[in-house]
Amino acid sequence: MTHWILKVKLKLMPLLDVQHLSVSFVHNGQRKHVVQDLSFVLEPGETLGLVGESGSGKSVSCLALLGLLPQPPAKVEGGRAFFEGIDLLQVSEKRLGKIRGQSMGIVFQDPSSSLNPYLTIGSQLAEGLIAHTNMGRRAARLKCIEALEAVGIADAGVRLNEYPHVFSGGMRQRVMIAMALLLNPQLLIADEPTTALDVTVQAQILSLLKTRQAALGTAMILVTHDLGVAARMCDRLILLRQGKVEEAGTAEAIFYAPQSLYAKELLAAVPTLPAIV
Amino acid sequence: MLQLIIRRLLQAIPVLFLIATATFFLIHLAPGGPFHQERPLSPQVLEALNAHYGLNDPWIVQYGRYLNHLLHGELGPSYGHPGHTVNELIAQSLPVSIELGLWAWVFSLIVGIPLGVWAAEKQHRWFDRVCSTVSTLGLCLPTFVLGPLLMLGLAVGLGIGNVCGWGSWEDRLLPVLTLGLVHAAYVLRLTRGGMLEVLNQDFIRTARAKGLSGWTVLFKHALRGGLLSVVAFAGPQLSALVTGSFVVETIFHIPGLGRHFVQAAFNRDYTLILGTTLLYGALIIVMNLMADLMQAWLNPRLRVSML
Ligand SMILES: Nc1ncnc2c1ncn2[C@@H]1O[C@H](COP(=O)(O)OP(=O)(O)OP(=O)(O)O)[C@@H](O)[C@H]1O
Ligand SMILES: [Mg+2]
């Protein structure tokens, strides 16, 4: 039923429609174009992979969409980014904050620095809920316990009162995922969510992301420089190189029949065929 | 918690003992004695005085006697203020210095912290630049320049506050400002630096990503971390302020502890030097303990390692 409604909505308007996004940085008095003419469309529930080597502008693109770039030194040179019809690049700071808090979840690269060491896990989880819904403290707490359990953290009621430093890296990333999905956002942006983690933990976190995303019907932008991971997690891929789109298409097409030399090089760097999660 | 406090206070005893010992022998090594003055006393009088205070005994005997007094809470008779004990002198002047120091301390925090937070929030904007310039100026300006300037500007020029004495609140205004402004500049810079460091951290970006208001991000997420260095500074700062600021007390004729500190050293008033030095040491120990407790309260990671 909801699926059907989603499909109708899907026909009408994509969830996110990015057109010609360009971002530059001023560094040592010089302007450097870091993202150039990035365009893509993201449908509800879909997963888009942003792939590229270090410094290719993946994080900057995401931060630009979220309005979290430090401006200055960054500057959005042009482009539009319609999220449910609202241009994220034009809307007021206040309005954007609300959209971000309510409808977008973000998981950053390094879980050890993205949680506030001075506040308990519980207060960091609950504050978004309390700010954007009319939920009271007690209800928010229950919801947080639920969310922590959903990402596989046992004894959630106790752990809410603990500080991030007693959590392991993998657990912190689980907390970040719980936090990002707490308000059932339409869009989840995961910026290299597993690079800072142990290899065994990486697989767990990726499959957790996939199951939670499927359960909630969230669309996702997954940033990674691992084409193998991208191919198994994503419907479509965008290959970025030095801020420009090198190749775009479905995951299968790029993985099995890469067109650009860059894609072939990236693929050659992937050691084995990916196992399906 | 209580255990920590008790442990730290017990650790203070050997420290104070060391301070007493080192100070005792250092001042006795210094040439001259309490009764050497520009106009020499007659040898008989000098001899009588030295005999009366036991200054002819070997150092080690004098040292033992002093420690014995100390154990009974006696800091001994003052050589420079005949008829007064060091305990009396401190009891008279310490409250004055404490009051001056506390006001200046409170002033510096109330002014320095909000301005520092705001300067960090507005980094590189005009407000920040004004704050940076003024606080640099404040740091360069010694109190013996600032004091007279304030006297001229405020008291003489605008008729606000008095230039000397320690009775009414008008008397207190200028000395507190003189002493407080310099420290406010310190606090401002520390706050700004600490806040800037925290505001650049990833978890601030996370907080922003949650769509929290600017105020919540600033005060709930950034302030704690940003104030850690201020807290570490504010403890020792208070002990320095409270043990008397000789310059300010001299400029404004305030009967505080600071003048004893300096005069005692000039006059070789052995017991008074020892008394004020010990007091300073004890205050520093207590204030540092408070600063540590405060930091632990702010920072959960410290809390674990301390207890
Ligand atoms: N604050 C900044 N100041 C100046 N240049 C910046 C800043 N942040 C990013 N850049 C530049 O923008 C470019 C793209 O950076 P970005 O962080 O998007 O790379 P990335 O693709 O996410 O790389 P990685 O895989 O290492 O995370 C880089 O060349 C980087 O030097
Ligand atoms: Mg990145």
C-alpha cells in the first residue's frame, strides 16, 4: 500500500535532484574548483554510490548539499539541489537546519570524533528528537532505546547514560547510524562510514546500514572509494575524479562493463569479486 | 571523589613542608638580617634583639623551633612589625586581599568568558578583531600604567570611583577594574582559543547536522570543551589575585597582603616571608584542586582517570 503511494510520488518528483553543483575553496589566496558540474537524481528508497579517490570531492559534495560547508573558505559557485522540491542551496539557514534535522540523516567517516565526548550518548541521541518532534523526554528516551537496540547495541537503557569514550569504534558508528535514522529521514548520507573501522567490523556496519535502510525505505548516498563495496551496496554509481563526473550509470554496468579508463583502474584495485550482502 | 580530595590534601603536607624548608634556608642565606638597617643599631641593642628572638642560635635550631611553631599553627612573631605576630598581620590583611582578588576574579570571568565565546563565534569578523586588539592591548598594559590611567579617566575625568582607600564600594571600583581588566583579557583569549578549537571539531558538525539551533550548538555542545583551559587557568589565577597584588594595593593604598609580601622580603622579616609564602602555597594547592575537580566535572574522560 505505502509502496504504491511511494511509486506514484516517485513518478511525480525525485527525492533529490542535483543540477550542476559547483563548489570551490579559497586556499592560500587561490581559488580551487573542488566540485564541478555535478548532477544526479535520487529516487526515494534508492541507493546512490559516490565513488572516487581521496580528494576527488565526495565529502565536499555531500557537505554542500547539507549546508555544512565552512563558508568561507568554501563557496558554492552554482547549481541547484532540489530536495522534495525545495532548493537546498537557496533556502534560509534556519529552514535548512530544520530540513536537515528532520528529513536527512548523516553518518560521517570517523565515529571517534563525530560524537561529542562531553555529553552522554542518550542526550546526543535524544536532542534531535526533542528539537524536531513534540516528543517529551521520556518518550524520546524510549525511542532512543529502541533505536539503539535496532542497531545491535545490547543493554541500551544502561548505555544511554554512558559517554562515547567507553564505546568501541564499531559501536560508535552504530550509534551514529541509530542517530541518523532516528527521525525516519527520507535521505541518509553516509560518508565513508566504514573507513575508520576494522575490516571485520566494516562488513557488519555495511550490512547493518543496508538492513536498516531497507526496513525504513530510506534513500541513501553512500560515499566510498571502494568500488567493490559500492557495487554491492548501490543501485547506481557516480565516479568522481578531481571534482568532475568521470562516469555515471547503474552499478552493474560500471562494475561489469566500465567505459572510462578511470573506472577500469579503480576496478583493477578491487582485489576480488564482491560477495553479495 | 571525597577520597580524591583527601588524598590531594594529604599530598599537600609534604609540599608545604618543602616550601617551608626551602624558603627558610634561602632567606637565611640572603645577606643581612631583620635588624640590619641603613642607620645601624648599636651593637648592644642588636645583640639584645638577636638574643631575644633567638637569631644567634644555629640555623638548624631556629629551623626546628619554627617547625614546632608551625605544627601548632603559629607563624611566629613578625620582626618588622614589633608586637605583632605573623598570624595577626595575615588575619588583618588577608580579608582585604581576598575581597579585592575575588571581585577582580569574578569580573574577569564575567567579562572574559562571554566576550571570548562571542569572538570565537564571529571569528575574523569585526567583533572578533576588536576583541583581539583590545585584549592584546590589555595584556601589554601593566597594572601600574592601567591604574593611573583609570584614575585619570574615571575618577578625575568622570567622577566615578575613588582613587584611594578601602571603605565604600566607590573605593573598590577602580582597583577591581585595574586588576580585573588584565585578567579579563587573559580569560577572553583563552576562551576564544578553546572555543575555536572545539568549534572546528567533527562533533560540532554532527550537532549542526541534527538541525539544532546555533545557541544549542554553541552552549550545549561547544562550551564545555571550550572552557577547559579557562578553568585550568582560573584556579591558580584566583590564588594569585587573592594573595595580593602588590602593585594595585600600593597604587590605591589598600591595606592588603601584597605589601607584606614585598616589604617582608626587603626587611628580611623572616617569619613574615615564610608565613606569606606558605599561605600562597596553600592557596595554590587548594585552587588547583578546585580547578581539577571542576575540569573533571566538565570532562567525563578525566573523571574516570582521576577517580
Ligand atoms: N577546508 C578546506 N580548505 C581547503 N580545501 C579543502 C577543504 N576541504 C576540502 N578541501 C579540498 O577539497 C577537495 C575535495 O575534498 P573532499 O574532502 O571532498 O575529498 P574526498 O573525495 O572526500 O576524499 P576522501 O576520500 O579522502 O575523504 C580536496 O582537494 C581538498 O583539498
Ligand atoms: Mg571524504
